[in-house]
Amino acid sequence: MQQRVIASSELIINSDGSIFHLHLKPEQIADTVIMVGDPARVAMIAAYFDRVECNVSNREFNTVTGSYKGKRMTVMSTGIGIGNIDISVTELDALANVDFATRTVKENFRRLTLVRLGTSGALQPDIEVGEVVFARTSVGFDSLLGYYAGRNEVCDRDMERDFMAHTTWSEVLAPPYFVNADNELWEHFKDSVTEGITIAAPGFYAPQGRHVRLQPADTELNAKVESWRYNGRRITNFEMEGSALAGLAALMGHRAATICTIIAQRVAKQAQTDYKPYVERMIRMALDKLATLE
């Protein structure tokens, strides 16, 4: 069977041979990719590298590839939000698994390890600021994964239905989706993190229950989320990107996980703006773990 040739409008390659948004060439990414939201955090992580091969920036996408304790790694910023994860993961996969010369999928699949290091707000009173939560399951309040074939095959439909019933989920909202992180990554990190079910919200304010001037449609949604239990598990925290990362990676065959430092206690209504020391501690832990990952 003749391979599908990917049209130039579907996969845009710049005149220098780099991919459209990330401005990276295939040889510039490592098999291990650390993803962060804040472009400034790329330099914070790259400062720990033994050596640096390349440093590429375009818009909010800053990328450094180098090595840490002898292991080749890439660190890349995505900016904020689900849409940017759709761009980042799709283009990273294309860099790994599409032949740019022929615009066809390569015969030999290259699996990437994608680990997001972020910040987050806790939704349970016993989870403290500074704690590091591993999203063993990511929950998407966005609708992204529904646009891709195979959505139901990588999601836990029973958890979805139970959660929607408990929260009396509104019919005007996209159904939430529940995707597990890669189990190899969970086993590798579990002695250094708190296990969590993490919601990725499509916004920072009303989608996370915040009320500034506009009131959320369901003022009790956070309380319903906090009280939900499923086989002894519970929702632990809010962030804004992990569901798309988990879902797309599962569909594509990559390993992925989201790990977040807690910088706000939503139940106690407290936030820590000077959270850099907590983030640095998470970064050092994650780098050491990834350096020993097979």
C-alpha cells in the first residue's frame, strides 16, 4: 500500500527545514523532552545541563537541547494552555516520526518521553504548598481529545461517567476526559512525589472556580470536584495542560506524565507568589530521575 503523503498545508515546514511553530529540525530533539509553560523556566533547567547543543526560540516556544549527567535531553516551553500542547506534542511527534523529505511517516517508530514540569493549585486541604504532585490520571475539562480518532480507547469511560454524575455536569460543557499517565514513568517517580488526579482546565479563572467580576456558571463546581471519590482516589489539583499531553501521547504511543509543584492552596484560599525555591527543588528531582530512566 502506498504511504500517504502529508500535504504542505497539513504539516508546514519552514524554508530552513524546521517545523512551523517550534522552529526545530529533527536532529535537534532528544528522546527525553521536558516541557514547561514559562519560557524563562527553560533557562532555569538548562543551567543544570553539562553541555548545550542548541538553543532555539520562536514566539513562546523556547527550546534547549543538551545533556544532564551524560543523558541527552531537550527542555521546551509551551506557553499556557491546551492549544499550545496540541501544537507542541504534534510537532514533536512529527520531528521524531515523519520524514520531512518525503512527507511520509517513517517505518521505524521513535518513542519520546514527554514530562511536563508545572505549577498548580491544590484542591484538598491536606496537600500543602511546596508539595510535588504526579498526575497519575489527568482530567481534561477542555474538548481537545474529542477531535481525534481513538479518544475513547485511551480514556477511562467509567471514571468519566461517575464524575459527571457526581458533579451534575452541565450539558453546555464538553464532557471531561480521564487519561492515565504512562505507568513506567509513574513507577519511576512514585517514591518522590504525591499521587494525584489532576484537572487541566481550559482557563485560569471561571474554569477553575475563580470569581473576579464574572461569576462562574456553577459556583459549587469546585466543592463537587473536591468531594468526588472513585475507588478511594480523589481529585488533587488544578493546572492547564496535562490532559492534552497525556491524551495525545497515549494516542501516539509516547510516554508522558505531568508533575506539578503546588503553589496555591485553593481550599484555604492561600497562594505563594515566591515559589521559585519549590520549583527548583522539583526540577532537580526530575532531572535526576530522568537521567536514570531507561
